[in-house]
Amino acid sequence: MNTEKSQRNASVPGVIATITAGFDLVTKHFWLVLLPATLDLFLWIGPRLSFDGLVSRLIAFWQQNPNLAEMATQLEAATGPTNLFTVLSAPLVGVPVLMGGAVPEKTPIERVVWVIDDYRLWFFSLAFLTVVGLFFTAVYFTQIARVVRALPTDQEHEEVDVVDVLVVKRPYFYEVILLWGRLLGLALFLFIAALVVYVPLMFISGIAFLVSPTFASFVVLVGLFILTWLIIYLSFSPQSMALNGRSLLHATLDSLRFVQKHLVSIFMLFLVIVIIRTGIRIIMLAANDGSWLTLGSILGHAFITTALTVATFIFYRDRSTRPLPAKRPIRG
């Protein structure tokens, strides 16, 4: 049995082979790029939801406090034209887009600008667009999961998981809604975790600032370090939900076990993905001249980032060792 397990682990494709498989799969199912490309097109030439005025007021408020003046200067230098619609590409797990973050100034047509000048309206708009963005993510991940589940596997000698069989038989829309709800739960969990970590740390850093600004910055970095590790250990929860139909609780436990077992390979996978995504983003945004040629960059970015996303699903499927339930006959 140990020999058989060793042979199976040895046959698992490496990181580069997995990424290559992701590109091959998207080439055969090119329609997978339609959602990220369409969302990117909307963010590029669609209406802009601006909250520049709120940022300016925040900067002016910080500048009145000597302790926050330097932070206000940095924020002013880093902030460009804002577009709240970019939240539709939900942070960390959302549909990948090229036009996220700062809004490009050059566009082939003049865009309509809707202004938000109230903090309450900004907050509710942020929450609403996050929920809608996670719905887009659920659609996107469900499409990818259905394609990846149809791939042949080298693990035919294993028992068939009844749960996985039921997932395959679920209607598409039902699968999307179920995944949407679980992604909302995951986002809420991460938000609460961030509050639990940062609220006490901000209080501690405020006290530490009286002693040393450097020590206060270190306290804040500790919180960032904790949240980064939490995100890494939960990073394969969406794959478990989408591929195996697992609940939020079981998916998070699956992800914790999976990352613990394959930590080195996962770091290598994420490192390659970050390098590729950062590189193509820098190159394509630098090439943006405001003409319709940017459509080519949007389509190319959608293809590459979708292939990288597919690769994470293939990576999880090939290495997942979730315990199977007790034997049951599968009829029909």
C-alpha cells in the first residue's frame, strides 16, 4: 500500500506542469475568459463610481494631526482617480481584472462619472458591490470547476466519492448559488478575523507609538503577518467548495490540512503566479495608450490570469487527499 501511495505521489505533476495544464485547458475552453474580459471592459470604459472627495477630506483631516501628517502625504501621493466599481473584482478571490486599483486616465471614449460624497453611501455601496462581486466569483469558479472535474484522473484505483458524484449531478444555477453563499460566509469570516486581530493591535500600536514610532510600525506588521498566514492556510477553501461541494466549515478544514501537507509546493505555485500576474499587469498597463488596442491587452490578461486560476484548481484536484466516506453502493 505504501508503495502504491508513493507511486501516486510521484506521478503528481509539478508546479510548472500544472500551470502548463491550466493554459492548455483554457485554450480548449476559451469561453472561460469571457467573464473576466467583460468585467475588465466595463471597468475600463464603463461609468466610474468616484469617491475622490471622501479621500481628499480624509487626507485633510489627517494633515491636521502631526502624527498622521506623513501618512496623509503618502496617501495623497499614492491615490489617483478612484472607481468603487473595481470592488466587483473581490479582493483575494475575485474575478481577475487588469483595470482594478487605480483608474487609467486614458480611454478611447469619455466616461460618465458618478460621485459618492457621503461616507454612509460609500460603505453601503462597498458592501453591495462586494456581494455582487462574490456572485461573479461564484459563476467564474463554478465554470472552472465543471471543466476541471471533467478532466481524466490518474487515480481511478481510488473509491468513488459519493459527495463528488452528487456535485456533478447538481444543476448549474443551484451550484452557483450554493457556492455564492459559502463565499459570502468565507468573506465574513476573514473580515471578522481581521477585526479580531487588528482592533487590539491598533490600540497597542497607539500606546507603542508614544514610546517609539518604529515599534508601533512593527506591531502593525505583526497583525499583517498573522492575517497573511491565515489567508494562505484558507486559500484553497474556494477550490474545495467549488470542486467537491464542501460546506464552509469542511472546506476551511480541507484547506488547512491541504496547505499544511503541501506548503512548499504551494509557496512555489503562488510565487510563480504572483510573478506572472505582476509582470503582465505592469507591461500591459504601461502599453495602455488610451486607444482601442487596449482591448487586446484586456483579452490577453483575461486568458493568462484565467489559466493561472485554473492551474490552482488542477493543483488542488491532483493533490487533494480528502478522506472518503464509508463504502456505499452507487446506483444508476
